[in-house]
Amino acid sequence: MKQTWFTHDPVDTDTANELLSRYAARNIQAQKTLAADPRLWLVSAMLPEGKSEPRRDRTYEQKIWS
């Protein structure tokens, strides 16, 4: 299965460390890098990529609106 890097939005130090520990518990390669704002971190993880794109949610969509 193809794997690609997924990058979270910038997060604070505590959240970044929690994400890293959760990824480590699942044996997923992850890394933490400093964001443009020195108070925040970017957490990236190597995650499996799905074969197809997710389907659009049509819960509140009526045929007449299309």
C-alpha cells in the first residue's frame, strides 16, 4: 500500500508531543518540525494512502438542488 506524509496544522508543544506519542504507540513514523511561528510545531506522519478519494457526503443534498 502506498504511503505518503500527512502534515497536521500547526499545534502547540503539548499537542505535538501527544500526537508523537500516539503515533509511536501505533508504530507509525512521525516527526516534529518548528513552524513559521516559533511557538507552534508541525507534526508529520507517514500514513497509508487510500486507493480512491472519499465519497462526498450527500446527507443534506436533494436531487432537485442539483
